[in-house]
Amino acid sequence: MTDLILHSYDGSPFTQRVLKMLAIKRARWRWVETPMMMPKEDLVALTGGYRGTPVLQIGADIYIDSQRIARELELRLPEPTLFPGGNAGLGFAMVKYADSYFRAGLHMAIGLTSPSWPDEFRADRQKLFPDIDFARVDVEHAKAQLRAHASLVELQLQDGREFLAGPAPGMLDIHAWTVPWFARPWMPVVNELFAAFPKMAAWEARVAALGEGERQPIPVAEAFAVARGSRPLAGTIDADDALGLRAGELVDVGPEEEMRRGDVRGEVVAANPNEIAVRHQHPSCGEVVVHFPRLGYRVRRV
């Protein structure tokens, strides 16, 4: 298999999800550090317009979003599995729980800490989250929601299991772990909110101890060279695709929610219930295929 190349920055909770996937897979991987905020010319050149991280590159195939990355890692590195005991459908469905949990923590972080953010960073995040009025965040509601989500983790651990699905870590842990990971250090009040959840605190430490696999930093030029020297995978398109998509159609693909991470325009290469992939070209990386999950992403014909 061509090397795994992760384009990301470590301060991203979504990056942390993928780092734990790589840890469970005991993977060796190469890393290109991306900026935390725009401009991100190199990343956008690779993806065709998407600014979010992490992005996984395997040859000339570019995988967007932690749920799509998880599918690819499970396919290419099936053991150890990200779904101990099965339940892959439930593991992927947890994406929506994780997003709701993250939004509660995000609202708290904006309400409690954004007044002290540097002006440039604050402006970037306001563009990224245009649905949130930074000056009028309901912090008290966010606190209640955050604690409600955390209580479900504590409930799942009541029988003494080490991880949420049982004795081995997997996607359920990955989805639930990243919120306390970013919330506890930045907002001391979170430790008070979570004080009644000792099993969750012990579980957090176990997940953190998994590590991240074996990382090797590389320059972005090396990643671009890998893409130019590779050919993307062939894709398949379901005959009964929900939108009736056909190979070669020009479409825009982007997140359906309020978060503005950027759309990608390209020719359809693959379309099925859990993937939409489009062909994109740029002088820096050559021809690549950008793979998105279907859940949470909107496809628009051009």
C-alpha cells in the first residue's frame, strides 16, 4: 500500500480523531503540517477548495472528513479493527452524536474564551462558523448540553468496561473522546461539570495513552510529488444512486451544515450511499480524486 500522508494540525479535535485511528491501527504515517487558519494554499490546491483538516492522502487519492478516513483505514488496514465486536453501522452513526457533542463544547469555548482570541484568529473562526453569533452565545445552555453528552459516556462505562464497546478501543471511543480532550485544558469549568463522572475520566486517560502510531514529518512538496507520481483509484457509481449521478458529471461537493469549510468542484468518479468522489486537477499535485463521505455532505450539479 502507498504510504499514508496526513495533512493536519494537532490542535484540531477532528485531527485527534484520526490520530487515534492511526494509533489503533498501529500505523506508520507521514505528516504534512497545515496552518490553523486561512490562507491554506497548499491544502486547498490538494483538495480543490476544501479547507478543513484532517485530510488523508494515499497516492493520488485524497480522503476528506474523519468518517471517510475511517472507512479507508479500515479497508486498507483491517486489523486491529476500528469496530471491535462489530457494530460498524453504529460506529459511523455516532458521527452525528459526536458533532452535537462538539458543538456544545464549541459554543462554550466561543462564549468563554473568544474575547481573548487574537483578532485575526477570531475573524477566521467567525467566517468558519457563520451561524454562531459570537457576541450572544448561550453559555449556560451549552454547559447543560455538554454535561448531558458526557453523562452518556459515564453511563456506558458503568459495567466496568475499559472502552465504550468493550475491552478494545474503537470508533465509539474516538467520537466521544475529542470533546473532553479540547474542553478540559481550555475551560476549567468543564472539570467541575464532569466531576461526577469518574469512570469517564479514567477512560479518557486510557484513550489518550493509545498514542498516535508512528509519525514522520515531511514537506508538502514531497506529498505533492507522491500525488503527481501516482494514479487515483477507479471508482464505481451505483445505478440507483439517490441523485441519479453519472460518471463525468460536473458537481460541487461541500458540507451541508453551517460550517464553511469550502466546496470542491470536479467530475464524478464514484457515488454510492456512503461516498461521493470527484476528479480534480492542480499544477502542484496533478490529477487527484477527492473522496467525501455522503453523510453530512451536499452534492450539487453545476
